[in-house]
Amino acid sequence: MAKYLLLKHYRGAPKGVNDVPMDQWAPAEVSAHMQYMRDFAARLEESGEFVDGQALAPTGTFVRYDGEGRPPVTDGPFAETKDLIAGWMVIDVDSYERAVELAGELSAAPGAGGKPIHEWLELRPFLTEPPTITE
């Protein structure tokens, strides 16, 4: 089994597909999308492939260390300058192919008009061993 992180970004769907931003969906469309997510997670819980997942607020701040005795540096709440993460899910699957299959299915969550949103999901494997350096 290998663990993967599925990251949902606020970038949404490619142009020309169902790319209506969620803040413009009808309440019933938002509810249908959230129910799809809950049903997807419940099915993966039953199969033993679900580890955890959460939705995140659309605001955030980048923070970095700025040197000894100095306060951390922040970039401020400029959502338009970064590709914010909308939520995440950790899965534990038998193969990369299964992880891709599940990410594709999650990408089909309904959006405006009840149609799949075709959103981009980032699929990242958990690092299991440090990379080998051969120099």
C-alpha cells in the first residue's frame, strides 16, 4: 500500500469546461458537490483506502523565517497571487494507477448545473525513503 495526497486547488476546471466558480453556484449545487465528496470518502473508508481529508478556507498566508530575532515574514491575504488549496484527502492504495483512477473520479464531482467540474487535482505520493544520492 502507498499513501497519496490528493490536493484540491481553487483553480477549478479548465476553460470551456464547467468552470463556474463555486461562489456562483446555487446552494443546491454546493450541497450536491459536498455530498459527492462525502460519498466518495465513505466508499473509500469501506474499501480501506481512505485515511483522512478536510476542506480548507479560501484565505491563507505564506509565512517564512526572516532571521534570528526578527518576526516571521508574511505575504498578506492576497488570494489572487497564489494557487490556494481548497482541501485535501489522503488515500492508501495498492498502486499509482489506482491513485490516478481515484483522482480522476474525484475530479468528476458535480458543480454548476449538476455537471462534472473536471477540476485539476494534484496527486502527491508520500515520501517513504529519502532519495538516494549517487554522486
